[in-house]
Amino acid sequence: MGRGGPAMRYNERELLSLARQPAEKAAEIRMSVPKKGSVLKKRLVKLVVNFLFYFRTDEAEPIGALLLEHCKITKEEENVFSISFIEEPERKYCFECATEEQCQEWVEALRRASYEFLRRSLIFYRNEIQKMTGKDPLEQYGISEEARFQLGAHRQ
């Protein structure tokens, strides 16, 4: 993750180029947006890093993107999940999958996305600081070498 930290502001051009990246997960599922009278419509939904893009099925550019931070992902019914944001919990984006299994996979992938992004950012910045200062910035917090991110492959 070379660019952009967790508090990064994204402009439209950056978002469009992100939307074209290979997806962690993608599928055509039915979704509704939090608007009055919004109905479930078939959309191509694509998870890239910690953004969930949604497209009309015949268009190359996304019609929307949800940044998966400060959000709550809830399994509503057996094949329906929703995404709402902590600041506006009553505004819900609903997604209807073909099966309960597909629904469960999406819920897990979305919950992981936010955490994975933060983890990768932390590793990236930790390494950058170490290169610049020659010191591990987390050492002072008693985080020893062997406790170092036993969360996945650690690339040197």
C-alpha cells in the first residue's frame, strides 16, 4: 500500500482508477440504497481494498462507492445483509444474495476489508519509519520482534 493512509481523502479520478483494480470479491447481487422508495436492483458489486463499489450491470464506471470504515455489517435475513454507518445508523444499504452461503461470504469479506486495510497501512508506515530512523517505532510500546504481526505473511 504505497499511497494514502487511513485518513486519506479520495478524489473522483483516484476512485475511478481504484474501481478498475482487481477485486478481492465481486458478484452481481441485488441491492437497495437508503432512499425513500428504493427497490432492490441488480448491481455488480466489487470489493477493492476497503471500498465497496457498485455498478449498473452494463456500465464500466461505478455509480457509487462505500468506504468500509466506521460501518456496521449486519446479516439481516438468511440471504440479506446490510451496511450502515456509525454516524447515520438509520441509513442502510441492503444487499440480497442468491444463497445464504454467498451472503455469509460477503459479510466475512467486508468485515475483513476494513481491518486488513488498517493492518497493511500500519505495516507500511512502521517499515517507512524504521527506514528513516533506523528504529522500530513500536518498540517503545513493548511490542517485541516475535509478537510482530502474526496475522499473515510478513514480507521483508
